[in-house]
Amino acid sequence: MAATAPASPPPPHIPVLLRPLLAAVAPVSGHWLDGTFGAGGYTRALLEAGADRVTAVDRDPSVFGLAEPWAADYGDRLRLVEGTFGALDTYVQAPLDGVVLDLGVSSMQLDEAARGFSFRAEGPLDMRMGGAGVTAAEIVATASEAALADILFHYGEERAARRIARAIVRARDEAPVETTRQLAQIVEAVLPRAKPGQAHPATRSFQALRIAVNDEYRELADGLEAAERALTPGGKLAVVTFHSIEDRMAKRFLQQRSGAGGQGSRHAPAQAQTAPAFDILTRRAVTPEPRELAENPRARSAKLRVARRTSAPAGPCDRTKLGMPVLPRKGSTH
């Protein structure tokens, strides 16, 4: 049923790829789950597009306080749940008609210096999306040089991982590395100065530590499997990613679970085929149009993939085929 738009201020950030996402999942109806609530942009759009109700999940409890000025306008059509989207199927009792996952750190978290996600402002080296668990400062302080290099290389695709890890260890031997600016300066000192238009030298290092702190790749694999279990036949799964590894994992999961992952070769014979659990609706990843990039430059790396659930039974994916980075040494994140 269609909803009336409540009279309230706009969310403090712009949902990425919202227009193409709504077009790809239309018509919107039934019960949806937004696994990364954030500022509520996708949730509100789904409710206003026709969702009967939305279960909105986020591991960061602070976001629900920001939603108080408008959440009550939707009454029992909106349910807020503190948790991780890797367990999304445990938060609902009936099958879902749609699941949306907007991955990565939100613009609100980047803009809040006290959260420690960004090298652009001074703040504690935290990076936790929720309030529990190890911080980035603890990893930087306790991980071995080899473990730090593994994190930077496998999670951030940083080619200078060993050089940066060595510099971090030298710096922490002299004084604790506890702030975002300290870490950014350490990385900047050992890498070439960025040319105009290039990303900041510390971008990949900060990404890698954030992913390690929040165990984001395992969470993504868990969430994709949970969405498969939770969706009703005909239900839609929409995933918005922001870097190559996330997109590769989402792409390979959908290929594998739709039966489009290849038929093997004489060296690696095809496995017994099972009924596909998804039909892929976006054969190629959807990227932002020039209009959206002009409105929201942070959307430049975003990609959208959408699939529709079939009636086949849910099953686990082969995670070894997702291209999910795995740290080679035990204890690399602690």
C-alpha cells in the first residue's frame, strides 16, 4: 500500500543509487528488510514506494536516535532492530519480499571525527560501527608487523603494505599510535604524494583497518546467505557496494546461486548442478549516472546488483569461490 510522505527534514546524507534501485525492484510491496539502516534513506524510500512495512537493522545504535523525528510517522510499518545484517533472517518470522544491503561506512560515520573512520579529521583511532569489539588503535598497537601487512594487503589491496606496516611498528615503538591523524601521517610519510585527482595515500590503509575491525567480509558472506534463507519466492535482493572486493563477492555469490558460475573444465569438472536460488536482474552492475555524481560525489565508486529469489530451497554458498580475502596468519586482526 502506498504511503504518504511525512513532513520532516531530509536525512543527513544522500542514499546512493536510490533511483535505479527502486526501478530495479519495482513494484515495491510487502515486507522488506533494510540491513544497513544508517540515516534511513532506503527505508523511507521503500515505505513511500509501497512497502507495507520495513524492518530496519543497524549495528550502530546511535542511528536510531537520529531517526526519532520521523520514525514515529510510519507507526507499526517501521521496526528498528539493533544487530548485524549477517543475522538478518533471525530478526523476522515470516518470509521477506525484499532485502536491501548498502555496504561500507556511512557518510555520517565518516563525517563524525569521534568515530575515527576518516583521515581527514583528528579523532580517536576507533572505526567500530557498533560499540563493542576491538578498535583500530588496538590492532595497530598489538598486531605484529607481518599481521599488519596482511591486513593492509588483503583487506585494502595496498601494494605498499609491508612498507606501511614497518613504518607503523617503528612509530609505535616511539609513542602510541592512537589518533587518525597520527596514522595518516605515518602512511603519508612512506608513500608518494598523491597527484591531483588521486585518492589520499592513507585511503586503502584506513579501509583495510575498518574492514578488519568490523569483520566486514565475513559479515557480507553471512548476510548474502541469510537473505537467501529469508526471501520468499519472487522476493528481491539489492546490494550496493563501494569497492572491488565487495562487488566481486556479491557478483560471484549471485552467479553461484543462480547457476551462472560456469560449467567447469577438463581440469576442474563441473559439480552437480542444483536448482538456482536466484534469477539475476542486473546482468551488469548498475553505476551512478552523471546527474547522481553531480549531486553526490561519494557515489562515484558505488555499484548495484539486484536478483530475484526463486522457489528453490536455500543452501550455503561455496565461500572459497567468492573471492573473499582470508588472512593467512591466525590472530592477524588482534
